[in-house]
Amino acid sequence: MAQKGVRLINIVSVLCFLCFMDFHKGCNTVSAAAERQREVEGSPLNIQQRIQDREKDLKLLHREVEALNLSADETVAASEKIFTELIRLMENRSSDVRQQVRSQQRTEVSRVKVLQEKLEQEIAELKLLSHTKDPHDSPSLSPLSESISSFIIRPLRYFEDVTAAVSEVRDKLQDVLREKWTDVSLTVTEVDVLLSQPEPKTRAGFLRYSQEITLDPNTAHTRLLLSDGNRKATLMGEQYYLSHPDRFTDFNQVLSRDSLTERCYWEVEKTGGGGFFIAVAYKAISRRGDGDECGFGLNDKSWVFDFEPIGYSFLYNTDQTLVSGPQSSRVGVYLDHRAGILSFYSISETMTLLHRVQTTFTQPLYAGLSFYLYGSTAEFCNLK
């Protein structure tokens, strides 16, 4: 009985397929498409209902378009208003600085003129003294009240301090705009994560995303010597920099000047002995002290590839993973920030994947280097 049931199911399946394909030309059967057409033509009420449903859907789509347009217009208007206020604020601050500098300029110029008059008076008295035959009849001299050399240096330093302060404000504003703009971009283009392009397969493909990396001297530990346009770093035994709030105080580390928020690729080459860490990190990583919150790879704000002469390893949040692969003097780094991809490659005559990370990056990243042996040198390669 079971076999008859199976045979019956098989026969029905074949008949359904044949009916669907309109192969039954000589029997009392119709295709599925023909049956659906007959049902539609024989049911006027169904047609009217479908028309009404589609009209409702069409109205919903019209409302959606209107809502999208209205929301976009309101967002653009609000953004323009905020940027206008920001520009006005910057203009006011610029005006304040200009007035302060001009006021100081007038004060200092006035003081210079007073000194000029005193100096001219002294010169005149000296000339008169030079023509006096009896030294006892010479007039008394009017000594200057302050040193001219010390006076000249003071206002110049004042103006230099103003320039430095304004430059610091600019740098901080640029950093804020970069980070916040990244948040805006990630919000607007969230779907790009799902539609991210696949990782390149050849070195030529990676070079399309080549990124020029320059190091920020303000972040470099005092024993790191930067050279070659701040693309090269060497760990030395002496100190090179003054104190700065962005500087790493205990770890021999340095970060790049610009943030990384898109698809980008760079290469780091070892040009001296010893090993070093190739890192990417959030700007929020701590700078002062020797705790885990400051060291690359010892926290959740940094990812590290350990480039040693005898082997490789990967480090994140103190978790270390040994990495095997061909030894070379150059390592390539590929970052797809939105897709959360970070890959490291051995670069020689061939390009070999060493390690790949799939995660979620929540902030802009910065390229970094870290050294633990004196004399170690690494350089970000010029790929342009």
C-alpha cells in the first residue's frame, strides 16, 4: 500500500509539472498559468479589490516620498543653520584675536617710540658731550629705564604664542570634525557595510587604495626620532621632544597624523635591526603611564601585528595569536573600516596573507608603530 502511495505521488508530481509546462495538449487539463488567468477573469470582485489594494500601496509610496523629501529638506536646513552659526562664531573669535593683536601692537609700538625718543635724546646729549672741552661742564645723561634687547624679544614672543594657540584650536577643531563627520557618514551610509566590496586579490588591486601615512610628532615618545618627512621612526637612547598632552610618556609608540575611516592600504618596511609593532588604534587610547590602557595591543582600543625577525604574532586586548608565514622585510596592511576588516600581508616577490581580523570599528583609526629595542627602525613606504 505504501508503494502505491509513493507511485501515486510521483504520478501527480509528473502531471503537475507537465500541466505547468502546457505539455498536456490532448487531455482535459489546463496549465497553472491558464487556471490563474481563468480565476482572475471570472472574479470581477477580486480585480476591484486588487485595484483598491494597489491604489492604497501607491498612496503609501507617495507619502513615503513626501516624508523623505521633507526630512531631507529639514536636515539640510538645520545643518546649514548650524554651520552658519559655527562660521559666525569663528568669525567673531577671529575678530577678537585681531583686535587683541592690534591693541597689543599699538601698545608695543607706542613703547618703542618712547624708547626711540629717549635714545635720540641720549645720542644728542652724547654728541654735545663730545664737543665739550671741560668734562666738568658736561650735562648729565638720561639713562634708559629698561634694556632694549629684552624689550624687543618680549612682544615677538607674545605674537608667537597667539599663533601657537590659534593653531592648537584649529588642530582640535579638525580632529572633532573628522571624528564627528565619520559618525555622520557611518549613519547615512550604514547600508554600505552590507554592500562592501570584496577584498582585493592582487597587490595592484590593493595599491588602488594606497594611503600615504605620516607620523604625528606630538604623539611620539621622546626617544623616537622621526625622519624622512615623518614617515620613518627610530628608537634612540636620547630624548628629542618636549612635553605634549598627546605624547606617549612610557611606551615607545607613535600615531599617524591623519585618521583612517575608509578602505585604505599601506606598507611598512623594516630598515634596521630588531622588531617592532605595526598597530592601528583609536585616538582615545591613553597616553600617560605604563598601564595596559596605554600600550598597543593591551586594550580594546588598539590592534597590533608583532613584526619580529624570528616570527609574527597578533595582539588585541592582551590576547596573543601566533602567526605563521614567509619572512620578509615589508608588511602590507589593508583596512576596510566600514566592513570591519583588518588584514596583514607579507610583501616580497609575492603577496601572502598573514592574518585577517573581522570586527566592528566604532571610531576613526590611526596607524601606529611601537618599538622595544634600541636601534629598531621602521618606515611607512611611499606607494604613490
